[in-house]
Amino acid sequence: MMASKVTPQSEDYSRWYTDIVQMADLADYSPVRGCMVIKPYGYTLWEHIRDGLDRRFKATGHVNAYFPLFIPMSFLQKEAEHVEGFSPELAVVTVGGGKELEEPLVVRPTSETIIGHMYAKWIQSYRDLPLLINQWANVVRWEMRTRLFLRTTEFLWQEGHTAHATEAEAREETLRMLGVYTDFAVNDAAIPVLEGRKSETEKFAGAVVSYTIEAMMGDRRALQSGTSHFLGQNFARAFDITFSDENNALQHVWTTSWGVSTRMVGAVVMTHGDDQGLVLPPKLAPYQAVVVPIWRSDDELSLVLEAVAQVKAALEGSVRLKVDDRAELSPGWKFNDWEMRGVPLRIEIGPRDVQNGQVMLARRDRPGREGKRTAPLAGLASAVQDMLAAIHQNMYDRALAFREAHTTYPDDFEGLREAVADGFGVAWWCGSAACEAKVKEETGATIRCIPLDQESGHGPCAVCGETSAERAVFGRAY
Amino acid sequence: MMASKVTPQSEDYSRWYTDIVQMADLADYSPVRGCMVIKPYGYTLWEHIRDGLDRRFKATGHVNAYFPLFIPMSFLQKEAEHVEGFSPELAVVTVGGGKELEEPLVVRPTSETIIGHMYAKWIQSYRDLPLLINQWANVVRWEMRTRLFLRTTEFLWQEGHTAHATEAEAREETLRMLGVYTDFAVNDAAIPVLEGRKSETEKFAGAVVSYTIEAMMGDRRALQSGTSHFLGQNFARAFDITFSDENNALQHVWTTSWGVSTRMVGAVVMTHGDDQGLVLPPKLAPYQAVVVPIWRSDDELSLVLEAVAQVKAALEGSVRLKVDDRAELSPGWKFNDWEMRGVPLRIEIGPRDVQNGQVMLARRDRPGREGKRTAPLAGLASAVQDMLAAIHQNMYDRALAFREAHTTYPDDFEGLREAVADGFGVAWWCGSAACEAKVKEETGATIRCIPLDQESGHGPCAVCGETSAERAVFGRAY
């Protein structure tokens, strides 16, 4: 029954974010440092994210499995870059069953090593390849500064781990899964993303190449929303994952890994949310529509509830529907409450609507008069489907327009400085870590990615002026 | 391509079990003591178990959420029986981010305490009740002697945690969820179960009453397959979970918890499996039917593959189907392979079948000639559905008959000793822990449950002869 208001985005975006996450009941702080509780409404959103991804993984030939939470410390040390990258972030179990352990166990920060060990056991012949496995799991990375969904010590994610006979196949898989992530972001989450390669500095510890999808949040910062790594033979060598090829020669496999986490919930909040609360894409929303009956007398109530029952019958099975018939709350209070929770479509039914054989539809993505219209009760199911599709499209278009409005193509360092102060700067980059570091030092921006989609050509590096063959996307990031 | 054979049940049941679990690709040992790897085939089986339960939880008004993996050690100590019960089994994180932690964190063995802490924060008024939350998660209990699926240091499970305004409501919920488990066991897993109450000795650490579903495995031992606990106000008091009732008086809530784990996979294996391998209930099987084309020449092959395509088209969407058209393997080899993996129905298609417009159906639950019959291609979908339903029923009936054949009703201690040597003994019990302990000491059997379904009446305790009002089910257990 709280009436407290969200901090406006313009006042303090960061507070707006944590207000929304808590007031819309997505998550709560836990008594364990850096760990959050995902509340039922937030978890249902995550279930839809999970199902949308899982369906796509299965359609591309992947199967799920489950590997241990604990990893022997010695495993992490087998891949030099990997252990260096993850060491500062580890949670370590040193006591089990009341006894000091001989070898400490790391709570998995990611599972390349333990899975690598198992793959070495499972893979013998080229006939065992490709091996296309995904895992849904919790992972732990000790974080100093945490934010709900965006950076927490424990988070939920999926991690795909595949092994292939050839480099070409593994590279193809890496990009295929990047494409799956983009497809999910665009078509389920209504989030436009930039597909690209990470710089050497920003890539995954142990990868040959890391790819990413990068989205622009409402404060014009970038959020890395999914990554796909070509691991070459790095882990295959570290864990001795070999196979006999068709000529009976022993070879190391080529591996990939790719992941999307509960961070995606943060991406949804910050791409679409406004000062009234969440705005959820219809494919992912726990409820796609909420019915709010409006009445003043008992006579009106029974009339209206009859129409509500008809609406429910018409939409059941095709729309995730919530009927909010709580008697102790006013329609206005309910409108605000469901706006806060980002339900894409509100269906209002009052006595006059019943008389006219219609309902009022109000779109969350277009607050106010502009987003309201009546719809006849007859044929409501298809009107609602059409409107949900239109909402999705509008949300995507708006997010894309926003990103484009805050993306510039600077030629020099001053331009780049201005670009990243406002959003993304797409600039020629010579590829040197020194230029990358200079940008970070002076502007706080990093290379989000080197976009896959590039016009060919050459230009001067925005930092050092050297002739460069590629543009990079610079931006401040979460 | 292994041709190794399963150890027969009659020779060594325990080896038969681990043979099956590994040879049917359900799970594998991991390099981490006591932790297993759930392989894709086993994980898919678990996904169907999970979905079957999750659907039932949602239909009874529950929602999912997610709570932290780590629990401050001090939380466990707040409920005296709880900490005593779980202390010997804890895995403890003492180092995080490179530093010794001030307070060690326990890797959750179960989540009553951390959830209790959050409920105290979330629940204010009677309007917040009941709170009906379930969590799908991994938990860790340090086990000395482990067995794949049955007892592993880490396992997957769901744990429901509910809070109610009244004792009656909480007791009702406890039994409702026991009923949900029974419904799942019977209708999805084809496993007959006994519903009952645990003795004081065997109940959950911190519960007022624990209920259980107990199943009889193929070696006539009992497997506890799901539990539902009425926790009274024990955790509400320990974590100060209170609410204002309708008269504005402050009261402690009443809580329940209930869980089913990956152990259910072991129950499926040991209830139905035979010396040829797994026998999977159709509702849970990763593949419900496998199509094996049979051919000798290329001409036959193209003829047969055409029919396979027809079968596929006819069954797609209604049956989880696998087409095994691997050219390098003989039909006989494939038959054995899919029998090992327990696929309920095999559909054989040879050139003669094509000519006759039919296929051969072979049931896994009835090996040999008896389980084979032809079915016309026309109307195949409904014939397959009928057969899957018949397979489920037969599997259930057979398991029930087996349990009944190995259940006796002894009147005295000698009779009880014989009863538990063969299976279950249902005997009058005076309720004393001393009699319970004597049975355990002398026969190795424990009280599996005091069945809910009891004829009223009285009889002499099978151990001490004292007049008793209830019968208990005794049996040796996993």
C-alpha cells in the first residue's frame, strides 16, 4: 500500500533504477553482502527470459546438463590467463563436513575448467563432436561494488560450452550464438543491440576472441548484455581435450563458451523504464494485460464482473492475464500500481463500457490519452494480440531511435570526448591498447565493441591519427 | 560403441544401479568429491520432473523466487534443532575476494533460515498472507558416502516455503503439497507411494511434523521421495516473522516447507529399471518413442525413409520423437541402445511394413514378442498415444503389485524381522523411540512413515507388546 514515488530519471538515474527494482518488486537486498533476493515478480520475468533463450538453444541443437558448483582450485590454475582474470573474485570453501579441506574448492565463477575436465573424458573420436551443451546455473564472483541485477556476487545465468573438430566450425558456433542472443534481445526483449568483437583488453580471460551484444541504457551508458567467446584450443590444451580424427590422428578440439545472465533483467529495466515505473516488453512480461473493473454500486459491480468474466474467457490461453478485482483499492491506485509494474496493456471495464459492448485499452508504452482507445468485446482476443505486437514494435523502435540520437561518429579526440559524454562514439581506432587506455583515462569510456557490421575503408584513429581499418564503439559502461 | 553389459540386478543390485546410471548416460562422477555431473540425457529427464512439479505448484497458487546461495553462519544457529541437524554436513566459505571473511558463509543445505529472514521483512499484515513461494536451486550437504542421484554432496531440488496466518491453514498446506507430490509420483513417474508422517527420530531438523512419500525400489528397499514439513512457529519465532491480524494484534506466522530433489531420478531408475537398462515412464522420458528404420539396400532405404518422414509428420508435436537413422549401426545394436536408455516405445519400419502400410510397435515395459504388435500408418498418432498411456498404467500397476507382494503385516518382532528382510513390514507401534531404535539396531530397518491411510483400531506394538493406536511402515532404506 505504499504511495512513495520513484526518484525521477532526470534527478538521479541510479536512484531511479534501484527505486524501480525495489518498488516494482523485482528484487530485494539480502543480508549476505553483494547477494540479492529475486522476488517472485522479478523471477517470473527471468523465467520468461530463460524460456526464450532455452527454446532458441534447443532449436539450434543444444542440450542442457549440470556440472558441479565447486571447482578444485588447481583446475583454475591450468589456464594461465583464466586464473589471472578470476583470482581476485573467488569465493573459496575451505571447510567441509566439519573438517579443513586438503584442497580448497572454488565456488564456480564460470565453468570452462570443470567442463573442460569432463569433456576430456567424454570426447574420444570425431564422432563425439560437435558437443553442444548448455548449463543453467548460479555463479559467484566476489564483487566490491554491487547493484541489483547488474553486478551481484551471486547471479543466475546460462553458460554454453561447445567443442568442435575444426576451428572454422567453432568460430561459426561462436557467431551463431551471438546471433541467437541478438534475436532474443530484439524479438523478445525489444532491445536493439550492437554486435561486435571485444578489444584484447576487454575480452574474456582465456578467450581468443570475445564477441558481445551491447545495448544503450536510458542514461546513455552501455550495458554488455551477452557474450560469446571463441576459445581456440586454449582450454583444450589446458585440459587435454583430444579426439581421433577421421584419419585416426589425435587432435585437440576447438571450444566456445557463451553466456547471458540475470543482468538482462537490468537491461530490460533501463532500456524501457520511465518515471512511472517499469515498461515491460510483452513477450517477457509476467502479466501481458491486467483487467481493472470499475464500479461504484453493487449493481454496477455485478454488471462489470460479468463482462470481466467474458474478457477472461476470451483471452485465457492466449494472453498472460491478471484480473485485479481487489475491492479495497481504487481504480486510480491500481492504475498506478500496474504502471509501476510495467504491465504492457491495461483493460478497463466500467458500466458504460458494458452497455456499449466494449472495453478501454490503455498502453503502458504510451501513457496518457494518446495510448487509450476503446475496443469492442467481440473480437477482443485478436485486438489484444495486435496491440501487444504494436507495443513490442514501438518499444523497439523508440529504443533504437534513442540510441541513434545519442550515437555520433567523431573524427578526433575532442569529438570522441563529446560523443561519449552524450552516448556512443563510433570512431576509427588503430587497434592499440595505448589509445584505448588514453580514452578510458580521460573520458571514462571504454571500447564496447568493434562492430561486426562495418563499412570497409580506412580513416585516422580518433586518438593518435594513425590510419585505421576499423571503427570501434566507445561509451561509458555499467 | 560400447558393448559392455549391465551387472544383473540379481547379482548385485547396487552395481546394477550405478551401471545403468552411467551406461544410460544419466550422470557421471566428477573430480569433486561427492559431486556428480548430470549428463544431458539425465538432465532432460530432470527437466521433465521439474516441469511436472512446477506446473502443479503454479496450479496451486505458488510462485517461484530465488534466494542467496550463501547463508551467514549465525542464521543457522537461530533455530536450535535446525543447526544441530545440519552442522555436520556444512560446506563453509571462509575466503572471499582474496580476504578472510569476518563471518563465515555456509553454502545453503536448505533455505528456511535465509528465507525466514526475508519473510520477516516482507510480511507486515494479514493481507500479506498466505505467502506461497517456491525455489528451484542447488543445495550442498557434505556427505561421506555418496551415490549418484541418491546421495550427493551437491544436489538440485525445489524447496517450497510458505507462511500462513493460522495453524490450520499451514497444516492444510503441508498436506496439500504432500498430495501434489503423490499426484506427480503416481501420474507422471508411475511410482506408487505411501503417504505418511515421519517419527520424531526421523523428522526434519526444526519441524513440528514431517510428512513423506515413500516408494519401494526394485531391491525392496524404501526411498524417501519427497517431504513436506509443518514447521509450526519454530522458524517464525527464531526469525521474528510477525503480522498484524484483523484485530491489529501482532502474531507469529505459521510456516511450512517441502521439497523434492534429483533423488527422484534415482527413484525412477530403481522402480522401473531391469537388466536391459532403464524403463522410463512416458510422461518423463526425454524421448517417448524412437523410430528405427530397417533396410538392406539403397532402394529399401529410400522407401523406408519416406515412411519415416510420414511417421515423423504424424507424431510431431504430440510425441517426443527420436529418429535413429545412423547408417553405421545395425538395427539390433540400436534396439539394445534405446532399451538401455529406457525409451518407452520403439517404432520399427522395414520395407515389408511400408508395403503393408504399417509399422511395428515394441513396448519397453514388455520386452520380447509379447510387447510387439503392428499398427497401421493411418491413425498412428492416436495408437501411439493410447499405447503410451497403457505403458504408464502397466508400469504403475506392476510397481504397485511388486510393493504389495513384498509388504506384510507382522504381529510380533520375529514377524517384523522377516518382513523387513523381504520388504516393508506394516506393524503396530507404540510410538516409543526405544522400540524404534531396537528395530533399527537388530534389523537395520527404520520407520519409513506412519501412514495417513490407517484403519482405526488398536493392537499390540510389534516390539514391546504395548497397546498401540497406529501402525507404522518399517523397511530398510536408502
